[in-house]
Amino acid sequence: MKKYIIVERNRRWDAFDFVNDDTTGLDDIWHTSCPYKINEDEKGRLRPLIFDNRSEAVKYKDAQQSYSDYDWGNNGYYYKMHGKSKPKWKVEEYFGSLFR
């Protein structure tokens, strides 16, 4: 059975964000920023929120993207000043690791 996660890999060149399992619902979404260069033993501590079906993951992705768009509208000038681009959250198939 396929598993899915929600990630944002375009905003920064040195790290990515993912929705983590501290999330309790659509109105309480938590995400973690993770550097691409991370020790192997640290990778085991990462806890993405894993979905069993894509349609449920899309609901959370849409909610997170909506919040990110709102935040970008209010603070985009600050993010641009620090070299960040607008977040683009995506649903990806999960194969047991966040690192491709």
C-alpha cells in the first residue's frame, strides 16, 4: 500500500520542510525544517506525518499551502531579503525516507 507525505523542497537550497507527526488536525499543522546535510543517526529522529491515502494528504497540503500563501503575502519582503522563494508544498509518495 502506498504512503504519502507533505514536503516543501523549493524554498531553500540547503534544506527542506515537511509536515511532522505533531500535527493534530487541519487547524493545527506543524512542520519541520531539515537540512539536506544531516548525520545518519539524526535521520532516525525525523517524524513526518504519513498518510495512507493521497486524498487525505491533499487536504493537509492545501491547508498548509493556504497558510504559507497568507504568510508570504504579509512577510514576503522579509523572506526575499534573505534569499528565500515562495513555498510550494507538495504531496510525495513515501518510501521510508525523506531523502531521495
